[in-house]
Amino acid sequence: MIRIGLPAPAFLRLRLRAQLAASRAARQFQAWRQNAQTAGGSLHALLLRLRTTDRAQSEALTLTPRLQAEFSERYDDLIDLLCWASKDGVHEGRDARYAQLRDWFMRHYEPVRPKLLPLLEAVPEEDCTPAAPGERTPRDAFESLYLPSDICLVINSDTVISRIMRTRAAMNRLQVS
């Protein structure tokens, strides 16, 4: 039987729409997976970077001017240490100082992070790549400066200068605001 000018039956229209929606969702998921892999991690790592946790939001409320000033001071110490270590080389005293600063940042960065992220120019290819196999994956440029366990991994990175410049600009914006 030939139906000319009559609409297609409802079942066929629904099936076609379901197929289109399923293929669109599959393409979107594949694109997210591809972006996660090129950003230097798994889909889980990408979701962790994108998600702002309730804990981080509540801790952002506890960011005091004192903590902000101390963070700025420690950040300057870290950048000075990285610059001197790259110029003069690493020795035992600088390695120990990096370990102290690293421990401090590991404990105190999370409350400051929500204020800094909007001010930070993100380059995921540079920021979210582990410094070495087995190292934790940083979430942003600040973490990429203190997260590696060895100072040599930081100063021998190809992108350390770019990350320092972008974090310095974010710190300047934070102090102005």
C-alpha cells in the first residue's frame, strides 16, 4: 500500500528520534572522553578538575586575609626557590626547603583555590600533565608548581616559566581584588 501525503506512523517517528538522540549522546560522550585523554588524564580526572566540591566552597568562606597574606608570602618563597634552584642547581638545603613549602601548600592550597581559579588563565596541556610517570596529576598551574615530589621535576619542565608567569598574574589579580 502506498501512502502519499500521509504522515509517518508515530512508532516510526519515535524510533527515529530515539536513534538520533542515542547517536548524539554517544558522540558527545566520545568527545568528552577524547578531551579527557588529551587533557592528561582519564574521564574521572577531568570530572574531578571540573567539579567544585561543597567542601572547597565552604573552605573558601574561611579564607581569611591572614591566610591570603601567608599564601602570598609562601608563593613568593616557592618562586624564589625555583628560580635560584634553576640558576645555581639543587642542593640539600634547597631540596629540604622545597619539601617544607610543598607540605605547606598541600595543606593550605584548597581554601585559596576557589578564589584563584577564576583569576588564573588555564592551559590544560601544560597544567594538568603529571611531572613524571607515577606522580599525581595536578588540577591547575599552581598545583603543577608544588605537586611534584622532587624540585628537579619542576625546574626541568619545559613549561615552568609559562606556569610561573600565569600564576604570578593570578596572584597579582588576587591582591588587587
